[in-house]
Amino acid sequence: MHIHIRVHRWVLWWFYVGLVCGAVAIINILSRTLSRGQEEFILLIGVLFWVLGGLVCYASEGIRIEKPSPQTRSNEPAGVREQREWHAASDFLLPGNRKSLLPPRH
């Protein structure tokens, strides 16, 4: 079963910024002596960042999961769907004395 996942570029940026900010927040929580209220505030801001990102992503269809469209292949006969046309590289050589596609060595 083939599926296509289409992700907008801004969704990836939002994800990366969230990871970096989350790492900074965790380092600050672990390395500094913050009060319980300050820690909860930092965690609340992080949760709001991820929830806002998820809502915006859902609302603007930032990530779409699609199945391949069957219309492009339904017009082809069954034999063509299974086997595609194939040509060897030698089929594309120009007529003449030269037997290589690469430039001559000097």
C-alpha cells in the first residue's frame, strides 16, 4: 500500500524551532534553580507552542496524507501497469563510428 505524505516547508520549520526551544527550556529547568511557578510557566509556554502549531497545521492542511490517484493508471491496460517500457543505453547512441556516450580520452 503506497501513500503520499505532503508536508509544507513551514511545518518543518515550526517543528525544528519547537525542538530547539524545547531543548533550551529543558536545559534551563535542569541547570538553574527556578521556582516551581517559573518551571510551570516555561512548560506552559512550550505546550501552547505545540498546540498552536498543531491547530494551525490542521486548519491550513499543512500535512496531507494521500493515496496515489488511480485515474492515471486506470486508462492503461493491465500488462502496461505491470511492465514499463525499458531501453538500454546503447539504444540512444548516435549513428557513426563512435561507440561511447562519454567524451574521448586524450
